[in-house]
Amino acid sequence: MSKSILLGAKMRRQEAQLEELDRTLSTLQERSQALLNTLDDVETDEELDTLEQALEDVQKDIDKTCEERQQRLDMIVTLQQEIDTLNNKKPNYTEKGEDTHMDTREALNTYIRSKGAQVDGVKLVDGGALIQPEILKPHIEPSNIVDLSKLVNVVNVNTKSGQYPVIKKAKNKMVTVEELEKNPKLAKPQIDKVDFSISTYRGSLPISQEIIDDAEYDILSLLQETVSEQELHTKNDEISKILKTATAKAVTGLDGLKDVINKEIKSVYNISIIVSDSLFNELDKVKDKNGRYMLQPDITSPTGYKFSGKIIYKLPDDVIGDAEGDLKGFVGDAKALVTLFNRKQASVKWTDSDIYGQYLAIFSRFDVKKVDSNAGVYITYTA
């Protein structure tokens, strides 16, 4: 049995234990919330002390479970890195063990080192090497960077421009009719058309000939991190521009934020909250009259918290806002509000250069449009 198979078995065991810890943590958080819900029923100091002790005991269990959970995560990361190292050093074999082929990573790395001369195992698009999504994605994604393209509607298109039909949510109802009566006509669905026009986003990575010749590490590791982060930041910036065009609303305190969720946006939408780092900091510090923080702990949320049952995401101040310190954000259904039209995956291509080296050009083509103006609100928060 090969070492990679053994490592894979160990990793699956760790993942199973991680799932069990997640279930335990969810149960503990529900218990903590249930205890908090009984606060209004407390009548005496003794009852309050008992409740406080129960909450402390649950919190200790939560802290212990989180610590063990982190240990399991670290172990999974370590095992995956060992597996990746083995796979990068050795060729992949077919089931019969007779033929060999380079995996995608090795093929693209060879393409880079040969400056485009060796294309075996690489899919070429317009003379450039297509970077597969599994290569673009770093094994450990930065936890503080939200990929907005995963929160909006994504449509793959094959043309540079066109129209995208958007069917408005139906408000009309059917009517009762007598037996064997002719069916009445129903109201026609309202269909709007959104025009899209694909833009090309590009840049280049200067790579010196010395690095190509002398590097003992996998050049692709530098490429994949740089390309994936640049594409993520580019799409985040364009998507956030659309989020900022949502209906503007001034909000005061958590009550004002609740008013937006409960009154300004219809319940048919799947609401989430995307805020600036500074606004999240303000929300995170709000306490009730007993000194307890108001945000609800939740391991399914990227920030670790929810508000009024809605997941909270955070972005740099100058991305979802305009400048450092902006208390701004989007509240609503980002998937209903925004559609990203993807024309072409990120690809790389060698270009000529007057330096002792080469420029590795990067290309990505997409457009971002607002399709449902009722799906959210762009807030400016005041404590």
C-alpha cells in the first residue's frame, strides 16, 4: 500500500472526527442560545446566578470543542500537504500501471518552464494555457477573504454580448372556477431583459530567467496564488460596485438594521449581510443591558457570527465602502441582485519582453450586472 493511500485514509478519519465535532459544537451553541432565551423569565438573583453558571459551563465546552476542532483542521492541512508533495514529485499511473501521464500541475509547470514550447497535458485556449479551477484554488484559502462570486448568480456565456432574461417573482394568484368551466387566463409573467457586454481583464507577471533556471521549488505555487488572488480581487471589486448601487438607506443601531431586514426587503429573498471590516467591528461590540454581546455565534458563518439569523460576511472598508473607516454594507439577497456573466476562465500566456526573462500574461473575461433592484439595500450605519 503506497504512502499516499495511507495518508488519504488518515485524512478521511480526521475529516469524520471533524464532522462529529461540528455536530457537537452546533448542539452546544443551541443549548447556549436556549439558556439565553430564558433570561426574561429570571426573577431572583439566585436564578440569575444559576443561569450564569450554566452559561459558563456551556461556554467552556464550546471553547474545548473549538480547540479540538482546530487541531483536527491543522492535522488535515498537514496530511493534505504531504499528499500534494507526493503527487507533485511522482508521476500518476493508470490503473494497469503500464502508462504514465503528467498531472495537470506538472503539465502547466512544464509549460511555464519551457516558455510555451512544451504543451503536453495542457489545454490551450487562443494560444494560452487554460488554468483549471482546481489549480487556481490554493489548498488553504485565506479565511478573511470572501469570494463574492460564490454569493452571486453566475452564468457562463459563449458570446461577447447579449441579453439575459429575468423573470420577476409572481404576485398574481389563480382563481376558483366552477366544474367544467373554461379555464380563466392567468396574468402573463413579467420578463425583463438585462444587457451584458463582456470586458477583458488582464495583467502580467514578470518572471526572470534566473528564477526559471535556478528555482528548486514549484514555480506554479507562486503562479497559482498570484493569479487566483488577482482574479478574486478583480471580481470582488466589480461585484461590490453593483452592491453599492442598491437602494441607499441610513441605519441607526441594531434596531435600525432589524428594520431593514424585516421591513425593507421582502421575505421571499434569501438575506445575508455583507459589511465593511469597520462596520463588523462596531456590530461585534454591541452588548445587551446585561453586558452580553448581541451577535449570535455560528460556525457556519465566515465571520463566526450571525445577526437576526442572517449570515455575516465582511470585506475591506475600501471594497464594500469607499475609504478606511466606512461603516457601510449590503443587506439582502446578493444572488438575486447580481449576475456575473463569465465568458472565459483565467488563462496564462507567454509574451515577449525586453528584460532577461519573460512576462506571463493573465487574461479573464466577464461582466457583472444588476438584475433585481428589489433584492437588497446598501446601508450606512450609525452606532
